[in-house]
Amino acid sequence: MVCINCPMSCHLKVTLEDGQVKAVSGNTCPRGETYAIKELTNPTRMLTSTVNIKGAIHNGLPVITSGDIPKDKIFDVMKEITAAEVCAPVKINDVIIKDVCGLGVDIIASRSMEKVND
Amino acid sequence: MQDVVIIGAGIIGSFLAHDLSKYDLKVCVIDKENDVANETTMANSAIVHSGHDPKDDTLKAKLNLRGNEMYEDICKKLHVDFKRIGAYVVATNDEELEELSRLYEQSKRRNVPVRYVEREELVKNEPNISDIAIRAIDLPSTGIIYPWEVAIALMEVAVANGVDLHLGEEVTAIEKSENGYKVITSKGVIETKYVLNAAGVFADDIYRMVSDNVEFDITPRKGEYFVLDKLNQPLVNHILYPIPSQKGKGVLVLPTTHGNTLLGPSSDFVDDKKGINNTSDYLGYVRREVGKLVKNVPMDKVIRNFAGLRPTSSTHDFIIEEAKDAPNFINVAGIESPGLASAPAISEYVIETILKNKLALVKKSDAIDSLPPITDMKKLTEEERNAKIKEDPRYGHIICRCEQISEGEIVEAIHRNVGATSVKSIKKRVRPGMGRCQGGFCEPLVVEILARELAKQKNDIVYDDVESNVLVAKKGA
Amino acid sequence: MREVDVVVIGGGSAGLAAACKCKEEGIENVVVLERDKELGGILNQCIHNGFGLHTFNEELSGPAYAERFIDKAKALNVECKLNTMVTHISKDKVVEYVNPEEGYVRVQAKAIVLAMGCRERTRGAISIPGYRPVGVYNAGTAQRYLNMDGYLVGKRVFILGSGDIGLIMARRMTLEGAKVLGVAEIMPYSNGLARNMKQCLEDFDIPLYLSHTITNIEGKERVSGVTISEVDSNRNVVPGTEKHFDVDTLLLSVGLIPENSLTEEAEIEMNPVTKGAMVNESYETSIPGIFACGNVLHVHDLVDFVSAEGAKAGESAARYIREELKSAGGFNCKAKQNVSYVMPTRINVENVKDKVEFLFRVRVQARNATLNLYKDGELFRSIPKRHVAPAEMEKLIMKKSDLEGIKESFEIELVVD
């Protein structure tokens, strides 16, 4: 696998035994090892999208997960994001969806949007 | 019951509609396209040729000469740019020199203004002329226009004078009737006494709807082009023609009235009457041929390619006559180059030599000759601009940064009597999307303005034809 | 005519950083002219995260990154004019602009900062054969439609170019329910960050076709399909390698071009490689008092570098007004073997405070290469590089003392084993 922490893109060699990481090689810094273990045992991602917003400068409010979510939950979370709708004004970091899909992570606004008359 | 149905709203249909709108007649124009001037008129070399080139004793020769004379006045009335920048036909070897002198003599004989230009002067007037150029003839009466700007302005006058314009309506059959013809379309039936067939590459197909003895074929002959961005130093100051060949006038280099440069066309007979795709073979051909005329071509300034279809007839001349087996059905077909240059004369010829003998043509007393044009902020003085913005701030809101087009100008284009309903029709009228970003920045804003002004959802806005929605779905839908 | 100290053209990441820095340097009268209806520039549509690691030491979304600078500009009382298009700048620093409130206006600036950003290379610019139906979009335009307007441009998508915007849009459209059938890249390597390759393509099983390009676009009204073909090492299409995809959309992510029509009109000296202005160590162009920064100068991969460059240009504008800058003199900085360009292009050491940060791009992808630095043609220093790629901007910091004494030129070359 290729490490994605920096542009070096180190080619990592990971030895697995019973689904557990035994050894990581090929990395040039400790972040490579951490990444390899995480990616193979519990891959997670930050997710960004937009939520429909009324009365704002655009139709979409950019949002982001407040923390990593399991990679295989991305589409479940997207469903909730798509169903959500908010009204301006919104402040950056406002919680838009609390504890999304019961993952213990919130969907929060990643910018502020004022109310506009349009 | 219509007096005249014109099939086709290209440059020919538009001239016919405009000219006939001055008479006391019921006139209807039908086109399957969603806008006026959307096919061949939209994609050609945009030149009003001098008349030096067509063969003797052809309609092409006769009508080209007359058309060239007529354009200046017409464009002035219609408030459309027409620039007589002149053309050089350039010879690059001994064989071509011979042909050049033949063209010189032919032009003289036709009273087309012409003179020889030797290499020294050629280099002075055209610093980028190729090193192999030996001698040229100067044809100063040659001009440039944007053909669709002429067609749209003509159709606006026609509609203001009462012409009924049916866009997005395809003629599917024509039946002979007691008084003339029933034109059956995708939307209904239109009865008429006369039919003018100005259907461009489809003219033979339309003719076949009324005749079993169609004596000509129209074969689309494709031309591919490059468009260059506006340059700080012009590549050429004149239209540059190579020596013509069997295939036509050859690959040209010319400036446009809006300051772009056009390279092309190629020439390639195709089967598909909608086959306006670009091909790497013919684009490569244009690239190579251009090199024979000019050097230092900044190919990094290419902003667009396009291709157009010339309606080439099997008779090799314009076909402008009443159909032998279909009375009052008049073909105006095979209008390939110099069709644009001849267009006003073609309409005049149809009216004077054919319709006048059949119809009582009585001039309307209240017909108008022109409409005020869409505001062009670039042509106003600073004081006039600021007065306009004070009156309506949308004229101070620039939507297209490449061509510097304001929201006010776009809104005007939408609310004309032949109003823009699509992204492309706005582009044709006021030019957002014609520039170097090709609509990358302004298209979303144009879509927004169209949706607002036409009271539609954004995803109902089309780029061109009815199926060509810019946006396919609302997110999450 | 109104007189102002500094006019900043563009209220995106470069312009805002420049304007803020001017204010911090004590310049009173700073005006930002922004064509859009809000500040922040293209960041506002880049809703993905990963911005700001260098500037704020955290990963922000594009809009969140922009908001920090917008807030800062507000706090510093920077005058910002929205919906304002600059139509002309002159050599003597008269800026002409237009907006709905004031109409056409001219202001006399003491200094100008150019921060107009860039535009996407279009289909026309690369002459892709085929029909010209609706459904061929620049990736950034599709991004705007989706993230700001809330509409999808298509449901079955192919992408040409593995630049980061294309990769980001592959994921973004997939998340919104579109099917992305593949990404074609004409080069034998990806042009995007490894992270985007992984998280935007691999995560969603989107295939990447390296050494491939689009050879036909089908569909007369709407895109109905595309054909891709393999290219050889000279980027010529290999016949017989065609693959067809039924799609309704083709997104293009085939490069960015600095938006320099104003710069060219003012006859500022241009760099044919970057398509941006030639600038010196102070980010000053060939016209004293006119500065350039961000993507209008050269296309960056990281917004953090854009902001940093903006701040430098802003600081220089302030120094220019305080008459601390010497515009003439100095030596040239040049790209040698395997290096496409070096920024800045000229250095007057007298203007340098303590160091110069060079930004440059290499022409080849390589591991274990060597950077050689030459002063007046003589090898001065060699630096080993474990990894270089054309898609990644390189940074080189030189102390002022290392640059003193150079008469003619400073050159950078890359040697690959």
C-alpha cells in the first residue's frame, strides 16, 4: 500500500497475521506505520458534503464530520446529510446533525452563512 | 391560412422572412432548431466574399456580386457589425501564380475591385505571412460579419412586422391541398399557399416530401475550424485565402468582427446531416494548411473548435426555382459558399423573379426597417454607460469576464421578440461563453439569470435543444 | 479621481492575505476589488478538507479556510468591493472597475497587487475531437453547480485528467449518487496527490487509466459516450486501443491557466512557462509598484503557499509605498535541466530581509534525484531529493548571505540517476 500522509508516497509493506498487523516496512517516518495499521484494521475517513440551505447566498451549506467515521459508513451518513435541510443564518461549527447514524460524530457547518433576502 | 411558409430559419430563411415581412402577407417560418441561425449559419467562415471566385454564368457569381453590394446598408440598418477589411488571395508557387492571374482577370471582368500585391507589400501589411508567399491579389470589397447576428436581427424585424416564427418545430410531411400545401409538423398542421424551402442541408429531404422526381441531392460537406482567443497583436489584418482548388476556397485565416481569429475550414463530404463532429485528422489538416499562409500561429491561444456543414448540391450551383412538379413550392437550396455573401441577393431574387409573378405584393405602410439593438455597453461612452447603470444597476454587474458582458445585456437578450431561451442562444446574442474560459465561469450565472427571467427551475434550462438540459438533477433527487 | 494606497485585484486566498498584510504593515487605504458576490474566491466551492495544514496547523475545508481570512480582513477594516470587475489597469497604476452601485470608476493607486487567480483549461484549448454536446464540463464548473447551486451535471461520468479537482469531483459526484466510470490521464503517472488517489478513486473502486486520453466524444445534443485510447511515450494515440464508455458527462481536469488578461493589457513582462508575470524577490512585476501573487502568478497545489505568497506581495506593496524597495538591479534566477521554472525570476539582494523562498517545478517524476544550485554558472550546492514530481511544487529556502555576491545568475537543475 501507498502511504498518503505526505507527497513522499512511501510504498509500505505490511505483514498480516490473523487480520492483525505484524510488521510495517518501507515507511520513512512513524506516521507511515500508524497509517498502515489504521487503514488495515479500522479504516476511517473525514466526510465533507453540503446540506440544503434556505435563505442563504448559495443553495448548499458546506458541512464536515466533527471526526473520522468508519469508511464503510460513508454512504449511510450521506443519506442523512441529503435528507437534512437548514435555514440561514448558520455559524461555522454549528451542529447540523447530532450523532449522525449513532456514530458519536456530528455533522457540523464548515462555514458561516448569513441570511440574505433574495 | 398562411400566404407563405418558409422552412428553415438560417440566414436564407431569415432574409426571406425579413423581406417578405414588408409586404401585406401572412408569413410563417418553421425550424426544427430551438433558435434562429443554429446550423450552417452558425458554423461557417463568416465572410462576405467579393464575388471574384464563382464560375462564370452561375447564380453563385451573379448573386455573390449583388449580395456584397447590399450588405453594408443592411447591416447598418440592423445595427450589426460588418467590416470590409479586404482579402488577400495568396500564391506560393508558379502554378498558383497562373491561377492568381486568372482570378485577377476574372475579378476585373466582373468589376470586382482588385489589384496585385507584391511580396514586399504583403510582408508589410501582413507581418506573419508565410515565407513561401510570393504574390497576392487584394480584394478590398471583401468583408466579415457574424452571420447569426445578421439572421437574428433580420428575424426580429420580421417578427415585429407580424411574421409568425415557429422554433423547435420539425416539418415531418407536406401534403398538396386545394389552395396550396398542408405542412405537417411535430406540433401541428399549417396550411399555406406557398412554400419556400430554405432548409439548408435538409432541403432535398423537404423537397422529397412533395416530389417523386427530385433532381438534385444535397450532400453535407463538413468544414472544421479552430477559433483563437483575442490576441494583443493580430495574427492577420486581412482575410487570407490560399489559391482555390477543386475542394473550394481552401483553408483560410481571418479575423472576426469581435477580434478572434478563425482558422479553417477543411472540406470533407459526410453522410450524416447532423455530423458536425470534429476529427483529429481534419483538425490536423487545417493546422498544416494554415502554415502555408501564415507563420507564428499561436496554437496555445486556441479556445474552441467547431465544424459546420455546407449544403453542397449535385448541380454545383444554387438551386433557386419553383419545383417543376410542385407548383408554388420554391426551392432555395444548395446554398453553400458564397451563400452567406449572396443571402440578401438570394432573397431579392426569389421575390423579384419568382414571387412577384405569382403574388400581389403590396408594401405594408406600417412595416419597420429596424429595431433598436440590445445595449452594447462596450460601444457606449463612459458617460452613457454610467447613465445606463444609474438607471438599471444590472448593467454594472459583469457576468462574463472574458467578453465583459453585463447582466443587463443578458436580460435584454432574453426579452427580445426573438428572445434567447437557452444558454447557446444567449451566447449568440450577447457573447458570454464566447471567450477564453468558454463559459466555465459565466455559465452557472447565465443559467441562474435564464431560470429567473423565464420563471423556470435551473434544471429546466437547456444549453441548446429541448433535450440538452445543462443540469440533469437536483442534488439528492 | 480617488487616490488609494493599495488596490488588490481579487478577494480570494491570495488577495485577502495581501490586503491583510498591507493593513498590518500600517497602510491605511487598502481596497480589495472582488468580482464575485462574496469574498473567498474559488475556496468557497472547494468544500473538501485538507486546507490549512501549513498556515493553521489543522485541516480545514476550503470555505472554513477562506472564512478565517475573511474574518481577519473584516477585523482589520479592509475595504472590500463585491460584484466589482476590474476592466483595465494602466502602467501608471490607474485601476478602472465597474460595479452596480458606482458604475465605471477610475482610481489612482500607489501600488497594485494582482491576485486574480486562474481559470481551467477548456476542451477547446486541447482540441478534443468529437461532437460538442452539452455534458462536457470543466471539473471546477461542475463543482460549483453541485456545491453551491445544488445540482448535478450528470449521472454517469467519465473524467479526463487526474488533477486534484478531477479526483475530488470523482468522489464528490459518487457520494451524490452519480456513477464515475473512470479517470483517464495522458501521462504515465497521476497528477494528483497520493491521498486523493486513495481516498477519491480507490475508496470507490474508480479505475484510473494512465497513458490514456479521450479520442472521441459522442452524442449530438447530450453526451452519450466517450472513447479513450492509449498513448505511447510521445503521447501519440495508439490505434486499436480504444475503450468505449456509455456516459452522459465528461469532466475535464486538464490544467489551470493564470488569468492574466489585465496583466497583459498593462504590458507587464510575462513568463511563457508559468503564463504569469515575471517577478522579483518582492513579487514585484516589471512595472514598479505592481505586484503579483497566488495562482495568477503561477499555479499552486496548496492554498497555504498561495496565502504565504499573498502576504509577501502585500508586505512588498507596503514597503514600496514607504519607498523601501529598490526596483532595479539584481541577478536572474533560471531553470536548468529538468526544472520547468523558478519563482522569483529576479533578485535584488538589497531588498532581501533574511532569506528568499524559491518555488519551482520539476519536469520529471523521480526518486533519489539531486538538485544542483549554480551561482554565476558555478556549482554551489547539491541537495539530494528522495522524491520529486511535476505535480508537486518544490520549495527551496536560501539565506540572504548565500545569495550575496551573485552577479549574473542563480540556477537550479535537477539531475536524475
